[in-house]
Amino acid sequence: MASHFFRASNVTIGLDLMRDLSIGPEALGALTGAFFFGFAAMQIPCGFFFDHFGPRRTVTGMLILATVGGIIFTMAPSWPILLTGRVLLGAGFGVMLIGSMVVITRWFPPDRFSTLTSIVLSVGLLGNLIATTPLAWASEVTGWRAVFGAAVLFTAIAAVAVWIVVRDAPPGHPFLERKPEAVGEMLRGLMEVLRNPWLRPILALNFFNYACTFTVQGLWGGAFLREVHGLSPIAAGNVLLAAVVAYQLGMLVFGPLDRVFDTRKWIAMSGTLVIAGLIAVLAIPASPPAWIPIAAIVAMGFFSASSTMVMTHGRGIFPDRLIGRGISTMNTSVMLGVACMQTVSGMILGMFEPLPGGARAEIAYRSLFGFLAVILLVAVAVYSRSQDIKPSQEMRMREKAGA
């Protein structure tokens, strides 16, 4: 929840940060991307930590780092210090999803992985909900720093809760009896992950899928609705809130679909193609009625839940001994994609001169959305070359390995 709140908050308070710190869209894009650069930087190291130390100790330690980053961000008087806090937040929160996935892998059968991961993400998305209308309202009442201070306190409490509650594996699980790998063995395991020929096309879609949707819903969607369609901060927050609710519903719908249709690849491709079409809707019309972009952003929230199927697809190509490094490698591509796309998006908008009063013209946003739609279509084309890992096939493989 805390991770999703901090990563998504700029879509609601972005214009306020630009005004308070006297920065432009390029700086806001870099500030938003900094979270994901920090996030991505910790993926491979934390893959080692998970396989060596286990999720309980790893997640607790990194939540402490996130708490420190949150304090710096909340108290920052200038953009460079704000940027430092943002990087530390991203680094600290970089282990949350992987930690959940590793625990799910060790406590539950593989055909439940997608469903349980979707439930975890749905709970986490409460942070996104708080980062929409509630954040817009609270920021107007108390200022964004007071709201962020409360989120930092919540993060510190979460660190304590993880240490008390979480256990790495059920009794009798091989992980509890493992002999920790030496550094050389761990690096060889990473190279084994990277050499996996099934991984590369999955990484391509991983890199761009979430990055493109989050660039709309986590950074520029609110500014677009306010500057182009004249929505108030609260009204724009309501649209983003509806998109997050749609995302949560999508998680519950898409989660079990791989067991229903016995495929992951085709569900991920279909969902991504719909997202590309919805982003194209934002890019093509000139001055459409406001309900069209509003409907497109909300629908995008629902179908963006299909991105979890890409992670589930990738998770199926790794043995249990490499699960931490495998999932962290995939998540690295996701977060690097977001970091790069946030930065590039700011550069694209910065190419257009602001209107009187500082707002961006509609053509600037349309150019950005057109770029995102094309990038997604290219990513789908590359991903189409991947080999599907069907749930039924994976179950047979793991039963054979166990025998």
C-alpha cells in the first residue's frame, strides 16, 4: 500500500510540486522516474537476498530504508533533496512485490500463483486509491507534506509487522533446510536466469506494458484532465480513483483466467492490445468531449491488470531454486521501463512551449500518448514470439520434478 501510494502520488500533486518547487515537466518526469530507478536498482541484489536470507529479513530491512527515504522526501526543502528521498523510497519499496511472490511460491501450489498475486496487488492498490481523491482533498486541507508524513509512519509500522508476522516457508520446506549458496554460485544462478531463451521476449513486454499505462495513470493523466479538459483537482482525482477501482476489479477478473483458458501468453497479449487502443483514443481526437478520455482512462485501469499475466508467464520458466533471482530480473525490466518512460515523457512534453499561464497544449499530450501507443504495439510484436507456459503444463513439469 505504501509503495503504491508513493509511486502514484505525483499524478495528483504533480502540478503542485511544479508550482511549489518552481520546476518544469522535465524535472517532474525525472522526479517521478527516480522512484523507479531506485526500485530497479535493488531488484537483482534483492533476488540474491531473498534466495540467501529469505523474505522476512530482506523485506524488513528494506522497509527501514524506505522509511528513511520517506522522511527525507517529506522534509525536503529543494528539488535535489526531494530527488534523493524519492530514490531511497524506490529502493526500499523495490522488494515488496517480489517478497510477496516468493512467499506465495513457497506456501501455495503453482496454479494458485496468479490468483494470489492478484489479491496481493489488489490490496496494495488501496495505496493508489489514497493517492487520488483522498490525497487531492487532504493536500488542499493540510498540504501534501502532512499527508506524506502519515504515509511514512505507516511504512515504519509495516516494517515491524512484517518482522512479527511473516515466515519464509512452511515447516518442512526445502528452503528452511538449505545450505546457503556461496557468492560464486549465486552469480552463476543469475547467469542461468539471464541465459534462459524463453525470458527475452517476456522482458520486452514487461519493460513497456506497465511503463506506458503508469505514465498515463501515475503521472500525466491528472494533469491532462486538468489542463486540457478543465477538470478541477478533485474531479481529476475522482477519475483516477475510478481507474484504480477498475484496476482492482481487473486484478480479480484476470487473476484466475490462466486456469480458465489454460494460457498466459494470449491473455497478456489481448489485454495489452486493448490498452494500446485506449491510449490511441487519447492521442487521435482533437478536443473530444471530456467523457471520452475519462472513459478511456478508467477502462485502461481495468485492462492494465493483464500485466500480472506477463509476470505469471515469466515465473513459470524458472525452477524454485532460482525463483528469487528470476522474479527480480523480470521486475527489474518492469521498473526500468517505468523509470525510463517517466523521464522520456517529461522530455516529450518539455519539447512544446507552455501556453500562457504555464499549461501544456493538447498537442503536447496527444504526441506523448501517440508515442506510448506505438511503443506498446512494438512490444506486443516482440512478445508474440514467446513460448506459452500453460498452467496445466507447468503443473505436470513440477510434479515430474518432485517425483
